[in-house]
Amino acid sequence: MKYISLITLLLFSLATPLVAQQDTDEPIEGELIEGELGVVQDETGAAEDEESLEDGSAEEGSLDADIEALKKEVLSLNRDLFILEEDLLFPANTQFSIFLSMDAGALFSLDSVQVKVDDKNVANHLYTERELAALKRGGVQRLYIGNLPSGEHEIIAIFTGIGPKGRDYRRGESIVIEKTTEPQFVEFMIADDTGKEQPQFDVRVWE
């Protein structure tokens, strides 16, 4: 019996660490909670990152809009300054402008124009293909702006280019105007006269 008791005691002492080891291998409730909290924290961090990106995009869009608005304000200010400068340099009672328009292409291709006022050369212009294309689309070019005193004045425009059948063509057009105390404008117009198969040059005065 003594040996049996010793063997039983020995077996019991050997079995006890195994039970303790098994108990320690079980997951601890506190550790599981910490793990879950860790996941929640990661998700919260990702959400905060997404919010930061959204805020950054919104700020960038707002900055672009502010830049565009500032550009528009600068353009508007430049236009107002330009108008003010013209009013100062060319008062209404002496202001005088010369314009050019074109409805030609088949019978005349413009290379250059020279403008004289009272036999004084005031403007010379050589045309590029881009400028001619703009005129043919209905654009109007201001050749000259200046001051003229009231009274009678002669305006002469000399056009040089390629006429019918590809030949060099040179044509002068003149008009005598009576300048008043109001701003005055002279417009030279070039068109194709298909009936005569020649370019046509007209001029008109308007205020």
C-alpha cells in the first residue's frame, strides 16, 4: 500500500503541470478584447485618412476656383484700364479710328495695307495666313486709332496682294471726311465682285 500511495502521489504531481499548461494555452479574454480593439482602431485610422484625402481634394478644388476667379478679375481690370487709357489718350471730341473688314478670297488675297491721313503715313501692316483667315471669318481689324481736329481730312488706303489669275494686284481707295466733335470711324471693306471678276473696295464712315 505504501508503494501504491507513492506511485499515486507521483502521478498526481506529474499531471498537475500538464493541467496548468493546458489552462495557459487557452485564449485570455482580455487579450481577445485588446485584439478586437486593435482592429477597431485600424479601421478608425483608415477612415481618418480617407477624410483627410477628401478634405485635401476639396481644398485643392477651392484653390483652383479662387485662381480662376482671380484671373477673370485681372482680365476685367486690364480691360477697364485699357479703356481708360484710350479715353485719356484719345478724347471723344478728337478720337478717330480706321478699320478693315473682308469678304474676299477667290479674287483677291491681301498681302499688306498702307494707310495715310492727310498724306501722312499712319499705318502699315503685313498679313499672316492666320490673320487673313480671321478676317475671312468675319473679323474686323482696327488699323489705326488717333486724334483728328475738327474739319476736313483725306484718308487713303493702299492694298497690295494677289488678284485674279494669280497676278500681283495693287489698289488705292480714298475718302474725304468731315471730322466733328464726336468720335468718328472709317471702315474699308474688301469683297469679291463675281460679276466683274474683280476685287471690290468700298469705304464708309460711321459714328
